[in-house]
Amino acid sequence: MEYGTISRKDSKYMNQQINIQPAIAYYLTGFADGEGNFNISLRKKPDHTTDWQVILTFNISQKESYILSQFKKHFGCGQIQQRKSDGLFIYVVNNPKSLQEKIIPFFRKYKFLSHTKQYNFSIFCKIADLVFKKEHLNSNDLKKIIELRKKIKYQSSQKKKI
């Protein structure tokens, strides 16, 4: 079997690789294209420099956990949670290192077909780059993040939280 190798463009992440069959990679990308979400949340935190914490998250929700377990298996990160209210399973990756070294490079290589998902992912990446460079720790760049976040196109079923 042939495997595609995904690695972060930055030289310090060249050893962080995910080996995955291209057919599986494209399946996961297609599934995430339809069902996945890239979220940027702001949480009030008085102990932070700007009083706000920027939380980056990739998630997918499903009634069954099997396909979510495939994301976790192939990415080697994240967690699967189950909501008590309706039994829905959610695969969540919110660890900055996992997002930076695995999730973002994967979706940069295996691109989304949906224009809306491509657009939202590009904004997510811009914000993530600011966060990874610690630029969210000053007021001006936090304002940039907030303005970028406003550009994300939400589906009608999603609620935008500030």
C-alpha cells in the first residue's frame, strides 16, 4: 500500500508526520468537508494579558462514533466525547500543538472541495498562525483575530458565539 506523508512546512516540524493511505486521507477530508467545523472561541480570562483567551478547535459531530474513531486513529490526537443530552458523539481537537502539527498540515495537503469550507479553513489558519506566534497576546492583534473571526461563514444551523 502507498502512503502519503504529511509534514509541516516549517523546518522545526519536519519530523512530525502522519502516514496515511491517500484513499483514507481523501475520505476523511471529504467527510470533514461536509461535517467538520473549525471554530475560534474567545473566553473571558482576567488572568490573561488581554483578558481574553483564544481557543482554536476542530470538531465533527455524529450519531455513531466509528467514523470519529477513524479520525482519532489516523490523526493520533483529539478526543471523542458523548453529549448526555442527545447521545451525539463529537470528535474534538483543541490542543494547539496537535492543530499546528497534524490537523492544519493535513487539510493543507488534502484540500476541501467546498468553497465555504476552504474559505473558513483559510481564516482559521490565519488566526491560528497569529496564535502560534503569540500575537494574540497584544490588543491590536487580538482585534485582528476578532475581525478575521467575523468573516467566517456559518451554516444556518450553527450559532455564532462571541
